[in-house]
Amino acid sequence: MARDPYQELGVSRGASAEEIRKAFRTLAKKHHPDANPGDKASEEKFKRVSAAFDVLGDPEKRRKFDAGEIDADGRETMRGFGGGGGPFGGGGYGGGGPGGFRTEFENIDLSDILGEVFGRGGGGARGGAGPGGGFGGFGGFGPQRGADVRARLEIDLEEAIQGAKKRIAFTDGRTIEVAIPKGASDGQTLRLKDQGAPGKGGPGDAFIELVVRPHPTYRREGDNLLMDLPVTVYDAVLGGKVQAPTPDGAVTLTIPKAANTGQVLRLKGRGMPDVRGRRGDLLARLVVTLPERPDSQLEKFAAAWRKERPYTPKRRT
């Protein structure tokens, strides 16, 4: 049974989506197997934080976990059998709190339980770093599970915002469908249970690291998106309406009179979703832009203006 995902990531239950993502990124980078070759403890920690983020990084799963509808492994819970001080956690069998009962007998995975009691060999968790894994210190006690597999999956920013389904191919010829959650972040690792290499005791897991491709227009900052929005000189001086791109399609944006480069206009609810599905904002930074080709009338106007109405621009900090 997995630990409380909040404890695993070292965050409070009231932590924001960005705090959860930041905690996961820090721990995943520190304990990633590629950065700690042969370190079984780091590999085990990497798997645990990945499993924790699989729950807390998904708004719906986090809601269900907070409501007690699923456990830390993402399995549905069942309540109603009282008890206190049982051998499987505080407040009754399964640690579901007073009167809680968090284990579905028909879905018990005995090899998982044995693995928790004796400790799995190989990678220190289900499947280990090599095929079969086994239970550490007991030399193949019980059926051995298959190895975990890892892969990287590139996605577009729009797919990270809206969520998507993508197929990924493994070197053994298998392809599986991966559900990208809304609000997915660069470096986030998804855990797909039982999608790893086959074994006599069942398959291992698949860990999919998401890579969000750089976007030509938007930059992510927490749950907000930032972009530069070019505006003409006459719209900057007189004000006007321009078409502004957003991840959901173009919208009409009103440019105020006397707008200047660096001024930021906010489009509410056009940014990234948080764990509760609420979206951040899109911040459009105005960039006053001259015509690409020289304009003689504009040059004459500017020459007269510089002579008659000189001014010194304020330095922006």
C-alpha cells in the first residue's frame, strides 16, 4: 500500500497545484534512476513520488483521494466495516480512519503485499531495474513480476492544457494509449500500472515522462501563460481593437489609448488548468511595432514631432 501522497511529496493538503508540481519536479530530478545509476533507494523513492504525483497531479484523482473515494494507489475504497487499532493502519483495517475499510478483498494483489513485507529485489520495487525483479533477500520468493519500463513522450502545450490521448511505442513492439491529464507539466511522470514488461507474477509498470515542446507564442509561468502581442503605432496612440491568439482560438482585445510597449493586458481564464480544473490567465505584453517598410509620411510626421514636441522616454525597471 502506498504512503500518503502528500507526505510522499512533502506538501500540505492545502498545497496549490504549482507547489505540488514544484515538489514533484525537485524530487523526481533528485532521485531519477538516470541520475543515480545502481542506487536502489533512489529508484524506489522515484517510483513513490511518481505514484504520488499520479494522484495529486490529476485534479479528479486528487478530489477523490481527499474525499476518501480512492486510496494512495488510485484504487477505489470501500467503507462501512468498523474497527480500531487493526494491524493494517490506524482506525481499522486499511487505515481509512475511524470506521474505515480501505481494502477490496477481491482486488488484493498478494505479490504486492509480499513485496511490501519482504522488499523486492532488483530495483527495490515492483519489477526492479531488471527483468523479473524478485523479492530482495529471499531469492525468488513467489512469482516474479516483470520489469518496469520507462519512456519519454513529447506533447504540445495545447495538449497539456486540454488533455489528450496519445499512443506510445516501446522497443518490444507494444504500443499503449496514454491519457494526458489537463494541466500536465514538463517533466511530469505518469505511472501506468501493469503496462510494463510481462512476468510470471504479473507485468511491471510503465513510467512515462512528459516533455512539453516549447511554444512559438506562449511561455508558461505557473498556471499563467505569457505572450508578446505586436500592436501598430496608430492603435497604440489612438486605441483600437485587435485579434489576439489564445490556446482556445483568437479573441478580440481592446487596446487602450496611449498604450506602450511593456504594458500587460490580462485575459482571464485563458491559461493553464490547476489541480481543481480552474485555469490561470493569459498575460499579453504589448509590443508597439513600426511598419516593416519605411513610410515617408510617418517619417515626416516624426521629424516635425521631434522638433516641436520633444520628450524623454521613462526608463522601465
